[in-house]
Amino acid sequence: MNYENPFFCYQGYLSQFYGDVGVTSTSVQRSLVKSSFRGNLETMQAFFGLEVTGVLDNETVEAMKAPRCGVSDISRYEHFDGKPRWEKRQLTYRITRYTKDLTQSQVDAVIAEAFQLYSDVIPLDFRQINRGTADIMILFKGGCESGSNNTFINDLLKPFL
């Protein structure tokens, strides 16, 4: 993303979280950028409960700067056909990139506690590994601002710290 020009940063945000998921052709992407900025902006504003204007106002920019995960807000979340289930009860997870906002031990503890919340209500157990490929791979990426490491863990999981 081009952080020197704020428009490109906002366009990148809208493309990532509200754009046409699955479009890979560069020429199609270019034509979609021209026609979909306003539409994607309106979708984003509606999703956040903001006034839907299609205009990049201060309230919309602040919502874009808020910490969040990297998953599209409009995805169907159907990454696999049917209703797949784990074929085992013991799942491994690995954190491959840590946030700079917390220590590695804090992240490990918070993630372990979060998985324990799942284990308490579903028939799965989670175990952290430090090498190799895990069933669940976790990494933290920065936000829209250059040098920022805004991640969902900061707001959602800090009460556990």
C-alpha cells in the first residue's frame, strides 16, 4: 500500500475488507477500483452503523484506523465445501509473527486462555507448538498507518492481561 497518499491507504482498506472477494485479474481490479470506491465505502459505513454517505468523512476514517483482524467483513466465511469438521480432537496452533504491542509471553498466555474458552464448550483441545506446521497458524499484521501494529488482540484481549 502507498502510505504517502492517504487515498491509496483507504482504497486498500476498502478493497481488503469490502471489495469483490476472489477477483485476481489486474485489469478487472483496476476497473473495479474506479467504480467501487463509493459503493465499498457505503457498505463499510453501513457495517459500522455510520451515516451512509459514500463520502470519506472523519468518522469513517476513524473507524478505518481502529484495530481489527485481517478478515473481510463481507466474506461468506465458507472456505470449504459442506460442513467440514476436524477429524481429531487435539489441535495444534502456532504463532508465527507476534504483535509488537505485547510481550511474546503475554500473547502466548492470552491466546492459550482464549483457546481454553473454546475448549470449555466444544469437544476440542488446543496445544501450542513452536515449530513446523500447525493445524491453526496465527500471525499479527499492522494496520493502515505506516509503522502501526494495530491488531485485534489489543482491544479484545487486553482484559485478560
